[in-house]
Amino acid sequence: MKRPPRSAARPAPLVIWGLHPVLELLRHQPQQVTELFLVRGRESQGFHQLTGLASRHGIAVKQVEQLPIPDADTVTHQGVAATIRPFTPMDFNSLLERLAGTTAPLLVVLDSVQDPHNLGAIIRAAAAAGANGIILPKDRSAPLSGTVLKASAGNMALLNLCQVTNLAQTLKELKKEGYWIYGAAGEAGQSLYATSFTGPVCIVIGSEGKGLRPLVAEQCDHLVAIPLAHGVESLNASVAAGVILFEIVRQRQPAA
């Protein structure tokens, strides 16, 4: 007699923590949240906002002694956690459709950014700068985890996230769509502050250690460098992304 096939193991639920990340998710994508957990005995205005939003969207709230997160005693969680459905990035064609008709869209492409804190910080900076989306490779990238969402301060919910198989090919397609591609490279001879960012723009940020891969760098129309003080070799990937993004914001502001 044959044994019935084993059912595939369900993936562990994705957990996020921290008052602000959970609040932002409940405000902008409540359908992602499955349960809200609050440490028993804590009271604050933020807790009342959380429970009010959860009640409005029919999300179960549990009062617990300890939150269901790794190393709960050592991370900064403010007594708040939530289990959420995994984020499903859109494909490239869906991103183009979403941005059709957008005036001077701004995209960020990440080449092999594998540190989740860096990825979250870049997402946060991109959202703050009003970027329209982030493109990630399916391989060579930190997964969209609770750590990333925490580092992004919940701003992952505000951006169009896209995942692609081949970054170099994606950049070719973006150029056909009229985008100018600018790669961040410390060795570049062109200064960020001598570069004009007009029209549809795509910024490419490389990995924390090696920067842009050669095949990706070849698809950039321009490689730009952030001028650094003597003796400083490089910036953290998320800091570099923030500097470049807000230079674009500065240039795009209407003249006073």
C-alpha cells in the first residue's frame, strides 16, 4: 500500500517588528498583514493607532508576553510585531505598464546588494526621494525579509518593487524605453555634481564590496562618482544611493 505523498512544508511566516514599520504597513498595505502582536502591559498612542487600524481591516490582535521574532530580547521592537504575507515583486513589463505616462520617472537598480540593512536603507531613501520603483535581480540580492522591512522603516509598501533575471538585459530594455542609465562608480571621472539628470532616469547602485559588475557597467550611459574628501575611499551603498537620489531631487526642484 502506497503512502500518501507528503504535503509540501509551508514556509515560515514573515515577521516584521517595530512600531513605525508596522504602522506604515497597516496604513498603506493592510492586506499584507495577517496578525498583529503587542507585548502585554504596554500602552502608548502608537498602540492605539495600531489596534484601531487592525480592527478597521479585520486583522487579529494578540496580546503576548514575548513577540514571535528571533532574538526578541536583543532587537529594538518597541513591543510590536506582525506576521505578514510575503511581498511579491512585479515583473518588468508590469513595472513599465505601471509607469506609463509618468513624467520623468526615476528608477533605482540594485546590482548585488546583499546586505539586508543596506537594502532596507536604500528602499527608505528611494521612497523619501520620490523614486518610482526599485529593480532587483532574482539572484545576488538580499531577500525581502522582515529585517529589510524594518530597515526601510516600512517604506517598502510605498514603492513599486520589481524583480528581474538579467540586469544587463533589463538596462538595455530601459534604454529602449527612453531612460538614461547612470551607474555609481567611485573610479568614474565624471562628478555627480557635474551631471544633469533630466528626463527618465535610472540609477544603478553596485554591491557593498565590488561595486558594479562589468556587464552591468557596460550598459550605463554614464558612470558618475561622488567627490570624497582626501583619504576616504568609498561610501556605504545605501549612503551613496541617498546622496545621488537627493542630488536628483535638488536638480528637479523648480527654480525659486
